[in-house]
Amino acid sequence: MHKSSVVCNISKVIDILLALFLILNCQSLYQNSATSNYHIYEITLILILISMLFHGIQNPLISKEKANHTAMYSLIYFFIAVFILIVDVSTSDWLSYSARFLIAPIILFYFLPMNNLKNKVRLMRYFVFWTVLITLVSLFFFILGTNLNLISPTGTFRYDWGNILNAQSYYNLYFGGVQYADGGILNVGLYRNTAIFVEGPMYAAVLDLALFFLYILKNDFKFFKTAFSILMIGIITSNSTTAIIIGIILTFFMFRDTSFAKKSKNIIILPIMIIIVFLLIEIISTKAGSFSSTSSFGIRYDDYIAGLQAWIRSPILGWGYNNLSVINSFRENAANAGFSNSIFAILNSGGLLFGSLYLFPIFHALWRKKRNHMQVEFSLIYFLLLILVLFYTSYINFFIWALLLDDYFWDACKKKEIIND
């Protein structure tokens, strides 16, 4: 076997593992374990560094334009991140903050100039593969274990999500009893399918992200329909209103150009539109009807209101990284110890200065797409990404964050230059 083939095969194995750990970084229970440190951040960083090494061997020439663009933004980012570290981060949080944010320039160089189109597409494909596999496993235990009680939990998993909580472990491959379904598609009293994540919306964010990647890869993804069906079932059982709406929109774009859709559009478009509108109204009204200070919908609403009231009192620098004391003073539900799914988690940590680290890639992406007059669906996809990155989760997914800056990748998508591997 040639040396280049060995390097290529090792690179693929590294990217397979990296795709998995990018998913585990999306607030998985392993990442938030109260009893063991699984070093998810650290392993992800090590995999990125190793992958950079192998991609550098395979592609030693880096575009000067892309490298300069990335270096300029990385330098600005680094100075802002260090300033926030000094001003807004307590000494007890220095390590976690540094591991999460000061490594961003390294990640940017990995995802932008060093990683060519073929590698990015391959990483997306692995991301979809792992999400489908996680969903299949979760559906098996969700149905037979959590709901039908035909399979018993194998243990208890303790995790930290605002408070120290317990989840039912099924071989540590699926965790049940994490979050009730307050309204939505599932009946009240049933548990959501949260798979390996701390709550339904976090799992749903990964599912929508995988569905979005599947949309990009739809022309060359094996078992496309099977993967699509599994992801949609996962989205429905996660019982996330936002995820279901995004899933419906992506489904429309995925199948609107199929021969079946073109032949039957005059017959089925009205009934489908009626069903979609009815479904959206039903989901939203059910959520609104289940509103209370202790419901999932009510807790998130409380997060937004309390977060807004706290932030406007210190809009530039916020109240400090991981400091919830001011937010808690504005809560209606005093039992809600955590803070998730809100842009105000970012703004209260470091104000507009910290928020700029998140917001700049998004404003850049929107401006670039407007300037290039990209197709309507890509503009809408970018809007969906904004929901995922800012309003849907309170963590930063560096993969999406880097893609928002990657003009070359999106231009290739527009020109349908996606490369099959």
C-alpha cells in the first residue's frame, strides 16, 4: 500500500471519530457527567489537531487569500476572547473558558484554509451517519424501554444540568427519563426522546443539523430516503416545536424537485399545505396551551424574559461568564436553576463584546449571501442556522460557526460542485 493511501485511510478514521465528538460536544450527557470527566472537549481538540496534521500532509498548499482572511479574523477574535477572559471570567472558570473559546482560531484554520471541499463534505457525511446511528439506538430503547417497559434500565447516570440530576442508563448508549413532553406531538405525561443529550432541544438541534447536511448531500448520499426517515422520526419524538418546523421546511426543499412532486404537485399541493398549516397551528397552540412557569415552554419563556431584563442592565460587558445570579433575580420560576436555549446566555456572560464572537460570523454570512444574490433556499437555510446557533442552543457549535464564514464552501454548494468521495 502506498504511503499516500495509508495517510488517506488514517485521515478518514480520524474524521469519523471527529464527527462523533462534534456531536458529543452538543451538550451530551457524557459532556455533563457529574461523576466522571469524559474529556469531550479535549479529545475533540486533539482529533482536530491530528486531522489538521494529516490534511496538511495531503494538501500542503494553503490558499494565501483564505489563510490571510482567516488569520485576520482569528487575531481579532483572540484579542476579544483574551480581554473577556481577564475582565469577565472567574479564576475557577479560566480553564473551561480557555478550552472552549481560545482554541477557536485553531479550529477556524482547520475548517477554512486547511480543509478542502472534499474533506468538509466527508465530515458532513460522517456527521449524518453518526446521528442516524444514535437515533436508531435511541428509538429502540425509547420505544421498548422508556415507553413499553419491555427493557429495563441497566443503571443510573448522574449529570449536571443546572442541578445534579439522574437519568436511566441503557448500557450508557441511551438515557431515558430525562425530560417530560409538555404538549407538542407527544402526549403530556410521556417522556421525550433525548437520546444521549441533556434535553430534547439539544438532541433536536443535532437532528436538524444532520438533516441540513443531508439536504446538501442529497444527490450523492447512499440510503438518502432511509436516513431522512430516521432523522424525521427522531425529530418528532424529540418533541421540539422549533425542530419540527425546521424539519418541515427542509423536507419541502428536499423533495420539491423530485419527479413525483412535479407530476403530482397540482393534485397534492393543496392538501399538503393544509396539513402543514394545521400541524403548525396545532403544535404552537398546544405549546401555548401548556404554558406554565414549570412547563418546558414556560421555562424557556422565563429564560428569555429574565435574560433580557438582566442584560439591558449591563449590555456591554454582561455579568460574567457562567454567572446566573442576576438572571435568577428576575426569574418567575425560582426552581429553574439552569439557563439554556437563549441568546441571552451569551449576552449575559459577556455582553455585546462577548456576543460579537458569535454574531460576527452570522452577519458576515448574511451580508455575503445578500451580496452574491444566492438562491432563496440558501438564504432560508442560513436563517435556520441562525436559529440553531443562537436561539435554539446556548453553546457554540464550532463546525457551524466556521461554515458560516466559509464563502468558498457555500459558493460551491450554490454551483452544485459538491464532490462525491
